[in-house]
Amino acid sequence: MDHLTYRRPETGEDDLQKDLHTEHQILNMGPSHPATHGTVKFLIELDGETIISLDVQVGYLHRGFEKECEAGTWYQAIPYTDRLNYNSAILANIGYCLAVEKLLELDTPERCQWLRVLAGELSRLADHLTRCGATCLELQAMTPFLYGIEARELSWDLMEILCGARVTSNYVRIGGVKHGMPSSFPAICRENFEKIRKLLADFDEMVTSNRIFVDRLKGTGILSREDCLRYAVTGPLLRAAGVPLDVRKQEPYLTYDEIDFDIPIGEVGDNYDRYLVCVEEMHQSMRIVEQCLAKLEALGPGPVDVLDPRVRWPAKGRVFNQMEELIQQFKSVTEGPRVPAGEGYLAIESANGELGFYLVSDGSAVPHKVRCRPPSLINLAPLHLMVKGGLLGDLIPTFDLLNMIGGECDR
């Protein structure tokens, strides 16, 4: 008996397909915090639940970061950099202050550089914990989210001990840092790291091989190596696609050339690879911090600021007892330091990728031009490629692992 085969009508279009076809739906998603983190709107074209096209619309936060920086002194811009990426504020502090110091041709003390690396890696750890924990939450996995947030609180406890603040820490200064490391910090840090590693082990056991978690992330949000390079994508997204580019290794700054750490990379460039890269980077950050602690303990007490009254404010003890120091502080507060005329660009490796600052000085106490190269904005550009042809339900987990921060994007 011959098999019955269905033959397409000679007229060209299948009548059944013609009858069932519906027009594509246009869906406006956001700005709504539970889905799009409050400051982004997605204009989505859907065929059923399949994404046909996606238009990302940014700008709802209206920060105006760059113009705000050009309206105050060089020092007054530092709190603005805190709010670029509030999950890892110190990294933005470091990038901006290093760019200003490049114009000043200023070298900071060795102890200051180790403290900056330590504080920056604590920030990176907190940022990745937020990213991975929030991704679980988007997939309705509340317990691993709480593991991640508990670990983040432990890292923020360390930030509070070191800086005096948990989130927008405002720790780094032009020419130094706010203050040195408390004597109790190393012991508390090692104790908290032990707890964080246990929480990460629980997190890993619960989700990394979980069938639902793997199925929801593996093969979704793919961004190829070629597309990453074409769109200038950096950070965990680029490394997940197999490119081992990290500014800390390629163009070392501070003391990264003296530190032993590895750069994890993925193979496919999907959401699962991004998750695995971020988890390993957390372990590498803790490894870096432990090396910083050992070095700082070996160095012993010492200066954490440059001894240049044109750049750094004098210590309170000297201000209260010497007229010259009082005059210098008054001039520093009312006028601010003057940066020699010139321009320069400096980039660091933030939690999301290359964070760069292009600064122009006209020789005054106020920046003539501040331009930020925010990884959130650059990495957001190829999102339409990552979700095209995928399901609507995969959009938000993909957006989470992209880790767009509105303050950095709408600068």
C-alpha cells in the first residue's frame, strides 16, 4: 500500500496556512521595573510567542551625567560616577580618577593602588552576584536569588567597613583614596569570603545543573564572536563568546600586572555561557582580593594619597593647626584643583566590560568636556540579534544577563 503524501496546491500557497495566518502583534514592553528595570522600553514584533524584531528604546532615566560633570569642579564629578553603575560604583570612581590623574601626570602611592584594586574587585563581586541572582528570580527561582543576595550583603558589609557606605561608596579620590584600610578589615574579609564561597557552592548545586535552569539558558540569547566584535561588545558577553579580552590583562593598570588571576571564557556565547563566566569571575575576584590583602599587610602602614596640596586636601589635623594648610583647604574647596590643559582617554575593566572616560581640560578647575564610554549602552546595541527568532519568555533572562544599568546607559 502506497504511503499517502500531502502535495502543496499548484496555486502556490497552502490554503490551511492562508486561513490560519494572523498579522504580527506589536507589543510595547516597559518602561516597567519588573521586566525592563524601569528605564528601557522594548517595541516587540511578535508572531505568536516568537520574536520577529525588537527595537530597544533608552533614555527614560534622563541622567545627563556628562553635562553635570561639566558644571562643577573635577572633584564634584566623583559622586556622579558613583551613580553610573550602582552595583559596582567604585569601579566607575576608579576609571574617572585614573583619567584625571593621567592628565595631571600623577602617580599614586603603591598602597593606594592596592586598595583601589581591592575595592574594585569587591564591587565586581557584588555586581555579578546581583546579575546571577536576579536571573534566577526572572526564572521564578526565589531560593537561589536569596543565596545570591545574602552573599551580596556580605560583600556590601565589607564595602561599608572599608569605605563607610554600602552602595554609592564615593571612596576613590583624585590622587588617592578616602582613607586607608581599617586594621580589622583583613580578618573580617577572609571570614566573609568563607561564607560567600559556601553560598556560591549552594547556588551552584541548586541551579548550574538544574534541568529547568539549563533548558531556559542554554541555546538562548546567542551572540556570536563575529557579532560581538562588530558591535564592539566587551566584558562577560564577549568572553562568553570565546574571546579572552580583559583590560586588566591586555592593558594592565594599577597593580593588576603583579596579580595572578585567570580570565574565564565560554564557547557558544549563549546565556548559559554568560552565567558560567560570571560565576567563575566571582571566584577570581575573591582570589585577587586575597592577594591584595596579603600585599597590604606586607607593606604595613603608609600613605594612601599623593602629598600634593594642589590635588589632595590636607589632613584635618594640619588644617586646624597651620594657617597655610587652612588657606590651602579653603582654596581647594572653593575653587577645586586645576588640571593642565589637554585631553586623554583611559579605560578600565568594569563588571560589564570596558568603561572609559575621555576628558578635555582647558586648564581651569572645571572639566571642559567629559565623555563616558559606558559598556551598558554598547552591549545593549545587539540585543535584537540575541533574541530574534527566540521566544518572548527568553527576552527578560537574556536582558538580565546582559546586565544593562540605566544610570550608565542614559548618561
